[in-house]
Amino acid sequence: MYHDAGVAVPVFSLRTEDGFGVGEFSDMKKLADWAKETNLGIIQILPINDTTANYSWTDSYPYAAVSVYALHPQYISLENLDFALPKDLMEDYQAEKSELNSLELIDYEKMISGKWKYLKAVFNEDKEKIYKDRNFRKFIKDNESWLLPYAAFCVLRDKYKTPNFNEWKTHKKYIAGKVSAFFSAKSKDYDASMLHAWVQYQLHKQLKDAIDYTHNLGISVKGDLPIGIYRHSVEAWTEPELFGMDFQAGAPPDQFTELGQNWEFPTYNWEAMKADDYKWWKNRFKALEQYFDAMRIDHILGFFRIWRMPVSATQGILGYFYPAVPITLEEFSARHIPFNFDRYCKPFINDQILWKYLGENSGKALEFINNNQNGTYSFKEEFNTQRKLADFFKKNPQGSIEDQLISLCANVLFLIEERNGQVVYHPRFNVYNTESYKYLSDWEKKSIYDLYHDYFFKRQDHLWYEKAMEKLPMILNATEMLICGEDLGLVPDCVPVVMDELAIIALKVQRMPSDNIPFYNPKDAGYLNVVTASSHDSSTLRQWWKEDPVLTQKYFNQQLVQYGKAPEELDPHLAEIIMKQHLYNDSMLAIFPIQEFLATDKNLSNPKMDNERINNPAVFPHYWRYRMHLNLEDLKEQKDFNQKIAYWIKDSGRI
């Protein structure tokens, strides 16, 4: 039985003497050296695909890839290219490198503009040799199905200064024959297209070199597959029929955010994908297999159902499950619910609600709403969706009134969907907490609550089981990678059943139990599980310890079995106990963020604790800029610390 322990760290977070203010593929070798020293058998990283939309800090979000195949140029090592940097640029390069490497966090914009400046300089100086390189030519031929559209997309994105192909002056609609012309030597876009192809070739070589090195040390690598695609991506441009471009994917409200999450990704058109025998997914997994031994599927719930919002919404709270068994007018009638479209499906606003949302700013709201002369108000047509309001306020900022009006837009009981020419209905998430619900009669409240409970907790399970069993076996059979599913959040009963049947490894985070218990106990983990103390979406253990002293006290006494008052800070001794709880159990994998390893030694933990958080899902867009505060070279020299970790791993049998 395979049992292993590992470290989770985004590639961009690695810090070495060789970097350019960001972690690079080459740095993975030094991480592998440290993993070997500490008996760790697996390295887990975040998605590494290109996310370059506008060269700004918002591109740091690793789950919004502009291509599901292309690698991100931020990970390229300028010192390990096939050709050296021009001598006249070396002084500038060293100065920039030194400045960026000294920063505590990533300066994404300076780093990416610097890398492109030097990449273009190398390419332009050695263009003739690059074009004659037989291996580069072979790389283009082997990957032309995705590389040609990707390179053309990059050229057009840069030319028109937007990834939104709907706003381009030419090539709005992808036509393969016209795009392949970009790779004709006669084309004015030839050099620019070849530059992007060459950068991908260099990235592939550097990543493959790092993976081969890691494998030679006996260490596996686990990648991360984003559930969605970016709305303005190569795939959305080339194969729009595979996606629901009129919709957005996200997640319902959870412990991270009360308003849910709107990732702004289009949804998948599963029927179109099924008609093609899921070729799109099979090709994607085949590409990932070049590098990875295991794969974490981000938000595996998306293969059962997705949380879907119309493009008119900006907040996840206005989403509903898709596919789902919706509510029809006949069902309202059968339950004797006096359905009224305007009352149930439009924001309910009266004087009290208006005052509650806007207080003394209520008068300002009259620019956006009509007085119905019956004690209620309704949004004017030009402001009757969250998106219309957000677009208006982008041009005319008005402070807090914006957020209040956008929230007021969500004060509805049911969301509508058009299906086969008929309108069907989905209860709004937490409908019983809305102001609209509070103004219903008691018997109406009870009827709607019963309907809500049936919709969210009973009627969907069989449908979602069937949908997952349609897709997942086909995808699993297309790969030899070990598949792990990120199954956090609002998890339907059918999810663990399907994952068990298909031997997909589930994720258990101690402070995010799926059952109605305060904490998950790692000793209860069965074999088909990855156990961990934190995730890239959560605070680190040291941060979490300080967030809620009452919860921490309960954890200290009940989960860590310690007596007395919990200390204000998580001390290294307690961090060690937590780590050992995760190591000594039956789970297949115990994987810890690198921050949690460092928390077990007061000399190695980051004095600036709040610099260690990778992402907060409640903040969108978030700047993904965490960097280790120690160089990997220095970490490898911490002999006592490394031996301590190595002993824990060996003693727990994970070796």
C-alpha cells in the first residue's frame, strides 16, 4: 500500500539565489533536493498555465488560464535559455534581478515586464539560429494543434491590447486557415508568433528538465487542474461551442464568503463534449501527463454540477445549481404557494428595506429605482441587474451606495432559467435570510422553506450521481495519473459515493469538516484520502490560530488534547503535534503547505506572518504574490530541522 508525505508550494513562491523575483521551473530542482533530504516523496504545486491577459497584477491568478496547454512565461529562467543574454544587457539584468529578489513579495508587473524585455532581446539577437533549430521546429509540429492558435491569440491580444477577442478589429471569429498564416514567413506577424512559440519551447524544456531531475531522486510531482477556463482564452476563442458563454461558474456561499464566489468563467457545454467523446478533456490530460504523476482536480464538484450565474450577475449569491431538477409553476400550485413573478423573482423593496440597506443614502437610490406608489419600489430597467449597476458605477463611482444597491439586487426569492422554451425556477441560496422572505406570511414562509430544503438537500442527488458517472470514468480511463479531487464546500451526498466507487482520492482539511463536527480528526482518515492542515485558499495555521480565540481554545483542548488556556500564538511545539496528527494515520497522502513545516521551528517561521497567506477567496481579484522568506539553498543547510522532519516521516511509515 502506497503511503507518502509531501510538501505543497506554488512554483511562483519558490525563492532561490537564481530567481528573478519569482519562483521558476528550474527552482523545483532545489525544492526536490530539500524534499529528498527530509524524506518527502511528493511535491504538489498550483496550476502553471499561462494567465497573461493584460500584463497587470490581476494576471497573477493561476486559475484563469488563457490556454489550458501553454505554460506561464513567468516560470522561465532567463539564465537557462538555449542562448545567453546579450552582453550589453547583463549589467541591467543583474541589477533588476537583485532588486526583484530582495522583495518580500512578488512584484508581478515589474517581474513579467522584465522577463519579456530580456526574452525579446535574446530572441531578436539569435533569431536566425532559433529558426534553424530542428528540435524547435519539431516542437512546433508536435504541438501545432494548440500552439498555433495560442501564439496567434498572444499576437492579437498584444496588438489590440485586450484578450477579449470580441473587441479585436480582426479575427474576432477563429478561422483555422487564417490563423495558420501567422506562421508563414511572409506574414508580418511571423516573428511575433515565433517568439511566443519559442518561449513555450523553452518553458517545456526547463519544466521537463526539472521533472526528470525530481523523478531521478524518487520524488513524484502532483499538479493542479483548474475546473474552469478563462472567458477570454484561446479555448473560448477557438471552440466556443464547448462552453456556455452566456453563463458564469462559481461557488455557493461557504465558510470563505457569505456572497458565494463568481469566478467569471464560462460553464461547460457537457452535451457538446459528450458528443465528441470528451476529446477535449482527453487531450488536456494527455498534455498534463508529460509532467505529472498525480493531479488535483480543482472543485471536482463541477463534474457533478456547477454553480451557475447568468452574465447579468456579479455575485455568486445569484447562482443556482446546474444541472438541477428545477421548480415549475405546477409545483408552486401543488404546494398552494401563491406564486407571483414580480414578488418572487424581482428584488422586493419597501421603505424599511430601503432604509436598512442604504440608511441616510436612501434618497440617492431614487435615481436607480421607481416608486410603485403602493409602498414598494422596483429597479429602473437600465439598472435592474447587478451587472448594469456595476458597469454604471465603474464610470460614475459613488462610494458605498454601489455595494448596497448591488446587494439589494439579490433580495429575491427565486432565480429564473429558460429551459426548452419554458421558464423554471431555482430558490435563491439562503432564501430564508433575505429581507424579501421576512415580509411573507408565516404559512408562505413555511411552504417556501420546505421547497427550499427539498431543492437543496433531496431532489438533486440521483441526477448529480448520474452526471458524474457519465464523465468521470471516461476521464479517469484516459490517464495513468493518480487523481485526487478537491471536494470542499457544499458537498452533496453522492460525491463521496462516486469518489469511492472510482477510487478518486478525497481531500480532508482538519478545520473544514464536511460533517457537522467542529474539526476533522485525521486519525479517522481512510486510505483514499489526502490529509492536510491548510490549503492555498485558507489562512496558514499560525494565522488561523489568532482568528477566533474561542474556536482556537476548543481546538486546543478537544483536538490537541491540551489542558488549560490556549497560548495567544501557535508555538512550534503545537505545530509539531498538528503535523504528527496528520502523519500518523491510514491516509494515502499527507501533504502540508511549506509554511506549516516552517511553523514547527521558531527560527525558521516567517516573522511577518501575514505575508504567508497565498489567497483569500472572499477577495476577488486577489494578488497571488506569496514568496518563501527563506532561500531554498539556506533551507537545505538547516541540518537539525531537516533531520527532524525526515525522522517524523520515517517513523510514521510514509517512506
